[in-house]
Amino acid sequence: MENPLCAPDEPGFRLIETFGYLPAVGVLRRQMHLTRMARSAIAFGIPFDVAGAGRLLDGLSGEAALRGRLTLAADGALDLSIAEMPAKADHWRFVIAAARLNSNDVFLQHKTTRRTLYDKARAALPQGVDEYIFLNERGEICEGTITNIVVTAPDGTRLTPPLSAGCLPGVYRQGLLEAGLVREAILTPLDLMAAAGICLTNSLRGEIPAIWASDGGQSGQFA
């Protein structure tokens, strides 16, 4: 039976891993990134040369921190590009997007070039806003355009939406879960209003303290 996740009619379709490189440290969370790419390659029926990907990562060097982007094409071709590491942010301001995600969309569980909705959202960010956070069709919090979200409840418990809400299994998010530093829970905007703290996470930037730039309603106009 044909793999239902294959997208042969999408020119340039790729799996993506974005990561940080630090001198004397190497690729941050390297094995977790390779494992996630391997898992997605199996789901999409894409050949993945794990050893070849490792050799590409081994070739990174230098005295500057870097942003790396490893991609895997449908035919198994690997590519690695690098750029300057983005500047560290003291905090990000976010709003909730009017557009909703479909929690049943299996593509949300894989990091790929199928990013039209997210790219359009980032291009439409209001002035002074750094990120959109999406809800699903049930009004549950999912994720940002390039981040997962962690909410600190009033009792100090740190919570992040489950994959079933419709979000990417982010590598940094996974590390927090495996370390027992956060747990999964269904979250809504009411939890944002009551939160003792909010942060946005991804593997490249780590944890970014976040502020909901809203009066308590959905202020994001992107739809």
C-alpha cells in the first residue's frame, strides 16, 4: 500500500532539521535531530543515509556559533547549509493567530518544507510582535511558527501541549520532557491568562521568555 504521507507531487519537498553549532561543543542535541529525521524518513518512505548525515555534521568547524540546516530530499539527497547564529533575545512578544490548525494533520508531526501557513504568518507579524501561536479546531494551544510553547502554571508546574493537539515534536521540547522538566497537558488561552510564566522553545534558540501581547483576547489578525 502506498505510504499516505508521501508527497511526490510537491517540487522541492524536504525534511528539515535546524540546529545550533557551538565551537568546542559541536552540534547541539545532534543525536536527537538525527533520530527525528530518521523517524520522519521512515514515515514518508524516504531513504536516509544516517552515516552520511553524520559526516556532514562532522565537517562543521570554526570559532563562530552557527545556525545549521540539514535537509533530506525525497530521493535521499542530503544538503547542509550554515548561517550566523541568531542573536539571543531577552524575550519575545506573541499573539494568537486567527488561523486554526487541524490536529488531525499528520504533517504537523514532521518538520518539512510544507510550511506555507507558517511562512505567511511570519511574513505578516505585526510590528513589535515576534511570534504567532496557533490554536487547533478545538481552541487548544498548539505551537508557534518556529517554536513550541511551555506554560508555567500558578503552582509552578511547567506544561506543554501534547502532540495530539497538533504540534511538532520539537527537539528542545523533547529534551525537557525526557528530563522531567515539563509535562504534557491540554492548554487553552485561559491557561495563558493564569500563567505564572510563558516561554517559547526551539532547538536553535533554547528557551525564550515570552509575553502575550494581548488584552486577553485573540489579537492576531493573520488568518
